[in-house]
Amino acid sequence: MQRRKLCWNGRKGSIEGLPLQLLIMIVIAAVGLGILLAWLNSVGNQKGIGTIAVYSSYHAGYDRISAVKVHGNPDEEANDPDPATLWIKVYDTTGNPLNGASVSLEGCNVYFAGITGHLGGAVPQDGVAWGIDISSCILPPDVANGNIMIKVSKTEYGHKSVTLSVERES
């Protein structure tokens, strides 16, 4: 008569394999989590255009402006903008001035294109588009207000635009 073995000889379902499978799953999950966190960290630190500030002068003490006044009666073409020159300063998302950004203005008979830090033949300054002449700004008869679109873009920083209001002042 043969003796029966009381221990299990089969390989399926043994408890000895479970810790190894669990260890492999934990390693895969940790690697996957590391990749996900690295990706999320890189997304949060992307460069971008932050603030576009418009000034009536580059001198200290001048406030930012959000509108340009043009003079003329409602039944005639309004022109002679106040201010006639704009200074645009561009900052990145961390608050640093951004040199080399393309700046364009369009609307109300104003067309301009240039690069921050390199305009006006002057020494490059921190992210400033130098003295942009908007003396050609007009509003047609019977139009109370309009807009000048300021568009800024730079490779690796993307693009951003702001609107500068043009208002008729009698």
C-alpha cells in the first residue's frame, strides 16, 4: 500500500507565490506614480506670458492705462489721441520682464509690430516696447468707442492679447 502525501505538490494557487506577485505590483505602481508626478510637475512649470502693462510714459510715477481718449465731435472723425505714445511692458508668469517678445497693435487705424527690448533704436530695456506712436488713431463719425488689440507672443511662452479701449472725448 502506498502512502499518500499530505503536502500539496501542485504549483497553482500556492501561498508562496503571492508575496512575489504583490511585490511586482507595488514596483509597477511606484514607477507609474513617479512618471505621473514628473509629468504633472513639468506641466505646472511651463513658461508663459504673464502681464502686459500699458503705460502713457516710461518714466517712473506714471500709472498704467486701460483707455485712450480721442478728441472730436460725435458727427465728425475723432483723432488726436491722448496719450499719443504708448509704452508696453511684458512680463512672464514669474513676474520677470520678457525681452524678445513680438508685440503687435491693431485697431482704430493703428497698426504696429515690433519686439520688446529692441525698439526705438535705444538700448534694450527689460521687456519694454519703446514709445509706440498711435497718433494715427481715429474713430469714425457717430462711433463713441473702439478697441486697439495688443497681441504679444514668444516662442516657448505662447501668446496673449489684451484690449485697450479707445473712447471719444468731446
